[in-house]
Amino acid sequence: MEGATNCLRCNRPLKSEKSRKVGYGPVCAARATAEREEAEKLEAAETKPAK
């Protein structure tokens, strides 16, 4: 078995091989992606020069 056996976010057991390779279950992967995108938007807004 390759990768994580439990989700790196919620620590629940990962059932699919794809999830084990990624390290996250499908729900946690979607949430992590959404949080990362939101953080990138906030960072871009902070570095954007004021008009």
C-alpha cells in the first residue's frame, strides 16, 4: 500500500487507492482545495496596489 492510510486532515481511514495516494478523502480534498483558493485570493488582494 502506498501513501497515507488515514486522511491527513480528519484522520479517518481512507478507502480508495486514489485517496491513499493523495492523502485526503474526497470531502477533505475538496475543502482543502477551497481553503487554498480562498487563501490565494486573500493574498492577491493584500498585495494588489491601491488605486
